[in-house]
Amino acid sequence: MIVGSGLYGQHVYLLDVFRKRLEYPDLKREVRRLQQTWGARTILMEDQASGTQLIQELNRDGHGIITPCKPVGDKVMRLHAQTATIEAGRVHIPADAP
């Protein structure tokens, strides 16, 4: 899953959600497409599994905007860590989001 978001102050706005399992070459193309679509200046990417190779290749190809992130804990733990932000109303999801 690829998620795009915008930050404004302490608020996070969900811009795009892409859910699909892709083979590596298609994943690389999709990251580039989303970067161009949203004009991203920074892309945070998990530095794990295929993400490590993807970070290296995109940065080597001149997309030096990839910032590696080492996830701590499993996905459920990481979601729980964000609960306060969500409950405070600082996460905004479009009404027509899938």
C-alpha cells in the first residue's frame, strides 16, 4: 500500500491511497508516478524488505528525495502510537476515500 499525505501545521491530510500488490518494476514506476502527481519533495519509505532496494535504486536514479525509515514494532503497535493524533482530529481523510 502506498499512502500519500500532506502536512499543514500539526494536521495530516490523506491525499492518495493505492492498494495493490505489485512486482518490483511496477512498484518503482508507481512511486515515481505518485511523486510526480503530488509534486512530493520528500518521500518516506520503510527501509525493510523490498523497500531497501527501492530506496537505493530511486536515489541512484536521481530521485534523492527518498528518506529511509526504520519501522519500530509491528503495524498494530505503530497504529496505536498514532491514536492520540487521530482522536485529536488532526488526521483528515476525504469523504470519498475508498
